[in-house]
Amino acid sequence: MAISDMPMLSALRTKMQWHQERQRVLADNVSNSDTPGFKPQDLVAPKFDKIGNSAAGGAMGQLPMMRASGTNIMPSGGGSSFAPNSRGSYESRPSGNAVNLEDEMMKVSANQMDYAAATSLYTRSLGLLKTAIGKR
């Protein structure tokens, strides 16, 4: 198996490609902020529930929260996953445009930070693998 075919590196590549495409969509939203009738768009985040076929059985399982002792702080809410965004519709201006530049720029900033984190993880993972096989 090639190093680049490893499930973790493949997932990081997918995540980086998703962030690149999301950046394009968000830039399109910002550029159409004055277009009458324009509705902003966004991408659905990729799911990494089942990654590759590892020797241990393939799918990655979920790790439940465990209490080591009775003095631990209990999690608030009790849910094991985040609630989906329940925003039903966008506020629109009289022209019908629903782009909120402040929201879009916050999404762009978060997207850039997440992309930087994914590229850093990818680079460091490759470096560790190269060190492990002695090619550094």
C-alpha cells in the first residue's frame, strides 16, 4: 500500500478538498451580496464515520465518555452529538438578497483556520511516516 493510500491521509485529503470547495462557495456568496434575489449556499461537512478497511475491522467506532471517579465533572446536556443547525430560513433585504456579510466572513475565517489545521496535520503525518521508514 502506498503511503498516500492510508485511511487517515485519505481522510485529511478529502477534508482539505472540502475546505477548498467551501471557500469557493463562500466567496461566491460574498461576491453576490448585492445581487437581487440571491440566497447564500453552504456545503454539508463530510462524514468520516467509516474510514477504510483496517486490519482491526474497518469502521472506526465511537468512544463513549467514561468516568474515572465520582469526582469528575458531568457533561452538560447529556447528548453524544452536536445538534444540527436548525436555522430554517435566511433574513432577506427588500431586494430579496439573503447574504449576511458578517456571517459569511466568519465562515470564511473559520474555514481558513480549519484548512490550515488539516494541512498541518497532513504534513506532520507524512513527516512522521517518512521518519519511521528512514527516508528523512
